[in-house]
Amino acid sequence: MAKIDFYVGESLIGDGNELAHIDLLIGSKESLATSFANAVSNPSMGHGGLLACIRPNLVPKPYTLIIPKVTVAKMDDASKIFGPAQAAVAKGVADAVEEGIIPMNKLDEWLIIASVFIHPAATDYRKIYQYNYGATKLALKRALEKYPPIEKIFYDKDRAKHPVAGMRVPRLWRPPYIQVALDHPSVDHQKKVVKQLPKSDRLILEVGTPFLKKYGVESIKEIRDLAPDMFIVADLKTLDVGKLEVDFAFDATADAVVASGLASSSSIDKFIVEAQRLGIHAFVDTMEVDDPIAKLGTLKQVPDVVILHRAIDAESAASGTDEAQKQKWKFVPKIKEFYQDKKKASGRDRVLVAVAGGIEPSSARYALDMGADILIVGRFITSSKDIKNSTRQILNAIPGYSDIDLKRIHTDDDDTNNLKKQ
């Protein structure tokens, strides 16, 4: 059976009301003829297909059908589609052939269907033409080069900020992180802390258990208002009815929730399933769990983060050098080894390991040497007289740059040089 050619391309170019967004299909008549013919012979109200024309009586090859994405409700809308957009797409296809993007031997074998966005408020015909011309050629090039490569998708998917959505849903894409634990049961104090933190992709926030018990999960929204793009962990320390507590935290905009490792395995499993169903991270805190590996071995589900946690009360009661803390953190490589076969297709760890318990600069370096992905820091930062400086001291222990990754703000680049391993 002969191979059926079928390729998909997409491109967004420009800004303002005149911006162009092209979704494009290109391939053999066997793959596209039915859709092509139906769009021409059975047009839907306000979205009728039209052939791309360089000028009246001159169409490019491969034959190209334009489908308006936005309903054409009046003649002014029709003029933009039948004028600058129609000409731009046609010229983009013709130039793509001349420049070798589209093979010459496929001109009569292939068809193109281009879905074209024209904003009803667009007025500048020259910009409509320029943007749609560029978007068409770029979408064709991307389609035939099978762009993007999976490495770029893995690299950019958690960095990207969609320009129309206007928001970036934070994910744990570049460990190690500093998780600032907002445990003090004073909302005013915690707001002060958040406002004084330096700008860094390495920082995430934890709304601590005492804070949640005093103010409830709805208080997470107050922190979110101050830090709309930051990853926020709700330290629920759930022991039972995990599904319900996960739902509460999710509704309050939390990006992650924490279950206690002391809970039954079935409760933790239900907790993880519900968190991952909603698209947020499930943390399991092994505080007071004697053998974290044994506990994790009883779970049917895979958590996103495992916390090795020494309790505040245990810290306060300890004296001398903190060997107990270091002994606990020796489980970091053991947990990574336990989940070695669960790695993601990108090669990243499926399960991250966080450590907590009196972390300051020297212990932070020890934890990082052990392989910790997240350092949970409370009083060293939140009780400091100079919050920004104290945070910087911990951030400086992290290898590599610790501020904003400027590359993650790109929305339309094709630079594959940034695919190097983090």
C-alpha cells in the first residue's frame, strides 16, 4: 500500500487585532480530498471555504482552501478574508513552492487546507496581508519539517506562557527548588514575606499547615493574588478523605497538595489519583515514617514528590550536631533508585525528592550533594530581618543561574540550540 502523505503545521505571527494564526493541513489527495470537497460543496454558515487566489483567475498549487476561523457576519468581515488574507495565503503557498519548501513533484498530488483567523476589529489591510503571508509560509515549513521535535516540546512545555491566555501555569520543570514554607499563622506576616522574596524561577511557595488550620484553604487565594505565577503547595498533611481535601485545595488554586506518609496506603493512593486527575502535584510527606522506602513500596500510585521531613519539635529537642537530619537525608538517593524505572520519556525523574528540617546555607549544600530536588526552608527565610538576603543565601547554594529564565518567555522561536540538558 502506497504511503499517504499527511502533515500538520501551525503558526502565529504579529500582534494587535491584525495578528495572524494559521492552522494548516497539507498532504495527498487521498488524505484530504473528502474534507476539501465537503468544505467547498457544503459550506457552513459564516465559515464557507474559499480557494486561495494570488489574484482572480490565478490560484497557486497545490490547490489551497481557506476556512475562516471567526464567523464572517458582514461584508466588512468578508472583505478581509476575500482580500488581504486570501492573497496572503496564496502568495505564501506559491513562494513556498518556489523556495523549495513544497516539493515540485507534489504540486498536483497534494492539497492544502488553511484555517485562518481574522479578528473582526482588524482594520490595517497591509498588516493582515503581511502577517498571514508570513504565518502561512512558516506553518508550511513547520509541517513539512515535522516541527516541533519532541525535545523542544519537552524543553518548552513548562516554560511557555500563552500570549492570549495571559498566564503561565507553573510546573516543577527545573529542579532544584527552594520551597519557602509559610508556616507562621499570620496572614499579614506571610504577605510581607511573599512581597520581599526575590524574583526567581527556583522559588516555590508552601502554604503551611498552621496557616491553613487558622485561615482555611481559601487563604491560598490571598497568596495567589500576590504571586499569580508561582507554584504553590498546600501542606494539608492529609491522613484521610484525601479526595475531598484535594478538591478543596484545587478550587483554592493550589498547584500541589501534601498527604502524610502516616496515612493508610489506600488513602494515599486515592489522594494521588485525585491530585493527578486534576492536574496538580501530589506530595507525600514521610515525617515520622521510620522506613520511607518500605512505605512507598506499599503504594499502587506514583507520587510526584516525596518529602524527607524532620519535624520542628524534633529539631528543637535535639542537641549537638544534627546527625539525625543527615541520616534522614541519606534516603534521597535510595528513593531516586527506587523510582529509577519510572523516569519520564524526556529522561527527567518522575519522582522528585524534597527535604525539610532546619535548612540553612550549609545544610542546603549537604542536601543538594545528596541529590535533593527541593529544599523546604521555613524560619531561616520567613523569620529573617532581611528576607531577600536570607533567600539569596540559600539560592546561592544552587548550581546554575537562579533568577528568571529569559528563554521561557519566547512564544514563536524555532531555536533548537536551547535543547541542551539542564
